[in-house]
Amino acid sequence: MSAKAEHYDVIRKPIITEKATMASEANAVVFEVAIEANKPQIKEAVENLFGVKVKAVNTTITKGKSKRFRGQLGRRKDVKKAYVTLEEGNTIDVSTGL
């Protein structure tokens, strides 16, 4: 498997919420990432895919909620988010596709 394909496995999709938009004012971008991905892997993937310099990576795991599916009790999947802070002068436009 190529290195680029591995980077796409690490980064799933950008997250565009009100909180993520506020983070973008502080030169940060928010991505949903693979649950097993670690900070150095996330940093390398973002730098290679978007051609930017990463200053810091902060991660958070949101536990999946318990919900009822057709009367049966089920559970949504856990989601890992990465708050990627970029060096000054670097930007990523998340409104365009990957």
C-alpha cells in the first residue's frame, strides 16, 4: 500500500462545526481521524497531504452514545478528533474536497 493511501486511512474527514470554525480563527483545523492513530502519524499525514507545517496536534476521543435502533439498544461508534494547529502563514481550506 502506498504512503499516500496510508495518510488517507489516518485522516477520515474534516469536521465543520461551530466550535471547529472558532478553532480555525486560531489557525487550527479539526479532523476526524482513525481511533488507533497517534499524534506523530496525524502530523505526518496532514503535512504530506496538504503541504503545510504543523505546529501542534491535540486529540480527543468522544464516546459513542447509547441509542435505540428499531427498538433494540445499540451504541454509536467512538470518534477521535484531532485539533491540528498550523504554523503561521499556513492555511487549509476545508470547504474544498480532499
